[in-house]
Amino acid sequence: MNRTPLVAGNWKMNGRKDLLAEMADALAGYAGAAEVVICPPFPYLAAARSAMPETIGVGGQNVSEREDGAFTGEVSAPMLAEMGCGYVIIGHSERRALYGETDAAIAGKFARAQAAGLTPILCVGETLQEREADSTVEVVCGQLQAVIDGVGIAAFARAVVAYEPVWAIGTGKTASPEQAQVVHACLRQSLAENDPDIAQSLQLLYGGSVKADNAALLFAQSDIDGGLIGGASLTADSFIAICQAAE
Ligand code: PGA
């Protein structure tokens, strides 16, 4: 099955108006085959939507698992949708580790995102300790299954999953293409046990120190359909080079 490659830039708490302008200019000239999404911080989402070409998706980096209401500091899924987002990152390891997001909360966010018409980009990944204890597959498939159990497999017909080993995020230590492929194949197998068609069509991204010079080999793996890019999404040149590597 031919899956369209997808490259998403996760700016985290980085990037200001000047980066938005630089990226919009660079992406205006991008006519490659990959789907491209940028996820700047909340205050820049509306500006990103108006600055970016229509073909470029815009996504949030987090969303509330609750409906609108008295939840100071939270942002709801319908708000993201109304501001022109098509995607939202859910369950990034920084949210799990620093903000205590549980599998249950992540499943709740996933459900809210979908109900508002957003495509969730669900992140899963193991820590270095878990890898060294040989529990990588158990951990990442467990994180995935927890959401499948919470929202139902049918919801994954419109979703993206990103495998992001925690030890590779922002560290410069990328998983080798072979290491990443092994985990991607297990994730796809887990999905297939729930629904073979969804497993075949779902875009599975790799994230963790993807750079312009290692992207092509990672993306060449049969179960890797693109990337979730942190640091290298903060300059237009490297981000565009990664998009090109995904084509
Ligand atoms: P990195 O981050 O590319 O800077 O390692 C990836 C991510 O956390 O999504």
C-alpha cells in the first residue's frame, strides 16, 4: 500500500513571528509530494494558518481532554479547529513526563480532537531505561493499545501515530533506521491485530533527532511514512530538506 509521506514540524516552545514568516516563504515554494504540517505554539496558530499556503497543514501541540468551560489555561479541540488547525499532537513524551499526562488523559484528548474534526498525531516512545530493560515493544504497543481501548480502533482511520524514542528526542542520538523499523513494524502489527485495513493505511512517523542528513535513510524503511521533527523544524532550510527526503 502506498501511503502519502507526512512531515510534521513540532516547534515546541520555540519560534516567533520571524520564524513563521521565514517558514511561510519557504513553504510557499514547496510543491513536493509529502504532506507537510507545522505545529507552532498556540498563540501563533491563527497567524500560521493565514500565512501558510493552503496545502500546508497547521496543528496544535496539545489539546484539553475536556469540553469548553472553567479550565484556566486550557485550549479545547473546537477552538483549534476554528482557528484553522487540521491536526494536533497528542501525548508527546514531554507532556507525559513533565505534565504527568496519563494514557487515560491522552485517550480523552484523542477523542476530543477527533470529535472536533482534527487529526490526532499520537506520540508513543520508550525511555532509555525501558529500552535497556528490553521492554521497548511492550511499552510503545501498550501506549498505543491504551488509546485504541479508550477510543476504539475505528477512530484510527483518521489518525497518525509517531514513534519517538525518548532517548532520541533533542539528544542528537537518532534510532538507527533498522532500530526504528523494528518498532514501526511492531506498531503496525499491533494495529493490524485490531484492524488490518487501518494498519495498512495509517501513517506511522518516526521522531527523535531527525535531521536533513539522516532523514532519507529513516524514511526509506518500509514502515516509516515520514517524521515528527523538533529541532530541525526551526530553520526553513533543514525543514524543507527533510520534507524533500520524505518524497
Ligand atoms: P527532536 O524532537 O527532533 O528535536 O529530537 C522531536 C520531537 O520531540 O517531536
